[in-house]
Amino acid sequence: MFAAALIGLGVPEEGMIGALEAGGEELGLLNAHTHVEFLPDDTLAYRLHVLALRERDAPDSEGARLYLDNALKRAGVGGAYAAFARRALTILLAAESRARSSAVASPQRTASLPVVGIAHTLYQHKAPYQPAAGEANDDDFYVEMEPGYAAGLSGLETFSHIFVISYLDRTRVPEMQVQPPWRDGAEQYGVFATRSPNRPSFIGLTRARLRRVEGNRVYTGPLDLFDGTPVLDIKPFIRSLDGMDEDDSGNDGWLAGSEHLELHRRGIPHTHPGSAGHLDDLQNVIATLTAVAWGLQHLAVAMGAVTCLTPVYVGGGLAPATQSILGKHRIPSAPGPGEAELLTPTGVALLAALTPMFVPRAGAALDGLRLGVGLGQHAFDGQPAALRLYI
């Protein structure tokens, strides 16, 4: 809506689409196009449609900031406008983190565990789940034990497989309800019924083939871990104890019949729904921030003199991150009109990053100002949701 409204203020349509696509390139490919519509009072309005053609796995929060910086440079955005986009992303990341944390119970008890070694793998930024054994050379994967624990490896070489228990130090904020890695669609399950890494205790469990033990190094088959992941323990896989009895072969639970499960069983690297870093749809977020910053720069908007008419009408059913930003940045808001969500986390992060002066709607002087209108997806009272920008 914001980017579309900027087109209404005179930002070239092709330039705005170019900025959107430049932002999207950091995480794949985007295609964008506009529609022109008229409101019932004959006001000209713009609607932007953005379609992801190809997406890469999204990075963590630090990676997201780097991707945004690259997108801003590619689009030619600098100065106060680039700072605005970075501020919006920081606000959004912090709000999403607070929202996720608030959904997790505070631990009543904690335990401190020693790190016995470090995992060394081929993976720096993306690790597959259960990587295929045929993809690894003899020396590609190993655990380097701390010297003081090397004596504890005696006898381990007699086993064919081991369990590597790791600390997932690059995981996200824990969640109690997750969209599981092994399930297509939007259905959620409790975290303890999934293999999601976003757990209260960031502990990973990997069964791996043991190739050999040399000194304080344990060489293994492929490990589904990032290079440098701390290892908390190594245990032997004992077939007589850890294998299934003939009368108790187990089952696949809610995963039964999933085509996704077969990818894991065969060790084929692939992406997972809902595992795109701290933000859902990060590609769209970076594209939007880049395009809005580019549009403001094109219009030479004075970033220190932005005004917001209040209250901000937010609709209903707000995301926790939206509520968090409204409260933290003291943005005067009111519910409605209608029950649909009119203000998204990205939208309110853009508003907060503008650091506007808040002025009551009643009596606001708008005569003589140029108007740009951007349309959203929802409607109320028969009219589409619209964002009005004046300059």
C-alpha cells in the first residue's frame, strides 16, 4: 500500500517496480506489476501485485540486515533513506522476536552443560536435513573433541553408528506451535511433536555413520549441522537397544504419507515452509523496504518532518508483532473499521521508522497538498482498504 501510494504521488511506476525487483533479487526473483483503479469518489488509486518467482532460504537477522544493505545499494538508495529502511527492518525483527518470546513460558529450571567438541561440516549458511551419505568424502565431516575429553573416545571405534548431540547455536527464537519442517501446508503442531530446531532447549540429535576415530577427531558420515556447531555429547548407537523390536516397528505419526518425509529419508536437500529466518516472507519485506526507501528518495521527502494523522485505524485481528510495535513506539491507534487486519507488521514498522509527529485527524489542513492512494487486499463498507499519503 505504501509503495503503491508513492506511485500516486509521482514516483515513476517503472522505477518503483525496478526497486521492488532489486530488493527481491537478494533472496530470489520477484515479479511486480500495478493496477490503476478509481475509488467511488473518483480518486485515482494504485494497487501493487508482487509475485515471488523463485525464493532462496532466508538468513538469520544479521544476514537479513546484510541482504537489505545489498538491496539498497543495488537500487541506489543512500543517506537518510537507507537509514530509514534499516531502522524499519530493525524494528520489525525486534518485534517478531518479542512476539515469539512472549509465546514461550519462562523456564523454571535451567542447566549448564559443557561443550565437549565442535562439529566440522560443509555447511556455512544452509544445512540439509539428513544429508545423503553418498555426498560426503571421508574427511568432510568430523567432531573435534576438546583435548581433555579425548580419552573418553576409547572403544567408540567398535560401533558402526553414533548419536551426536549438539547445541543449535544459530537457531531462532523458540515457538510452542510451529509449522513443521516435514509438513506441507499451513497446519501447525506442538514443537515437541516436530523436529523443528526452534525449541525451548536448542538441542540437536543426529544419528551418523562412524567412519573412524583419529586422536581427538571423530570422523563421521554427513551431519545436518552448520560448521562450528558446539557438540554436547557423543553416544554410540547400539542396535540391540536402539533398534526397533519386530513386534514394535513404530510409525510415522502425523508424517505418515508425506512426500516431504521421503525427501528426508533419502537425504535430499530441500527447503521447508515456515523456516525462513526470523521473518515470514523475508523476500517481500526486503523488497518492500527497498522500494519505499527508493520512492521517498525520489520524491526528496524531508525525513525529519513527517506527520501521521491519528488515530491510526488498524482493523482487527492484529498480529502480535503489530501490537508490539504499536505499544513500544506509542502510536495512537483505534480498531476498525471492519474486522480485517488493515495494518501489518511491515506496515507499522515503516510507520514507526518514519518517527512522525502525531496530529489528530480532526482539523488537519490537507488542502493544496498532492495525494497518493495505495490499495490493500481487504475492504470495509464496500470500499477497499486505502492508504493516503500527502506531500
